[in-house]
Amino acid sequence: MPTGGSIESVSIASRIFAVASDADSNRKLGGFENETQPNGNGSIRQVKTRVAWAISDLNISVDDMRGDHEYLQNLSDTSAEFAVVVTYASGASYQGSGQINGELQVASQATTATLSLMGSGTLTRQL
């Protein structure tokens, strides 16, 4: 039986962050997206576009005393990709190499940051 639920934790460049239990995120493994396009004679062709893996709308717990916001901003400021491991409530874990994508803001009341991670290659399941 499939098990859904929140992400338990995410490791970003070896620092583990708890994930808000009421938050939903989206996962894209990366690889190729396909588009079918018609030809003038009625036949079709397939266009394959390589896409990055992504975890979007990830809502992580941020601890100011641990310097989490600064840690994440420093990673975002670099050009290098870093190791990412996402562990789901089902027990499944996915790993990849990526970077913070988009805006990085911390909500002071909730002490959370909503961010997206994207990377080259694919996001692969750890066995």
C-alpha cells in the first residue's frame, strides 16, 4: 500500500533540516520531458527536452541560533552545487546534487523558510 505524507527531513550540504509536517512539496526526478509535434503531412515527431530535478515548495524549519538562514544564503551565493538528500514519511530517500532556486525568505513567526531546490542530472532513490 502506498504511503503518503510529509517530508521528514532534508539534508542540504550535510546540514539536516526538519520539514513542517503540514506542508506539501512537489518532486520532479529530472531527465527528459517529451512533447509531440505534428508535421505537415500528418505524421508526428517527438521533441525531448532535458530538465533538471526539482523539489519545490519545501517548507523547512529554520533556527536563528544555529545560523540556518545565513547558512542557506551562503550556499545560495555560491555557484557550486551541493549534496541534497530528502527523506519522506514513507521511509524513501532521494538524493541529488543541486542548488537553491529562487527567493530565500524566512518567516519570523513560523520560523520556517519555503524554498525550492534544483539540480543537474537526476534525483535518484536511495536503496
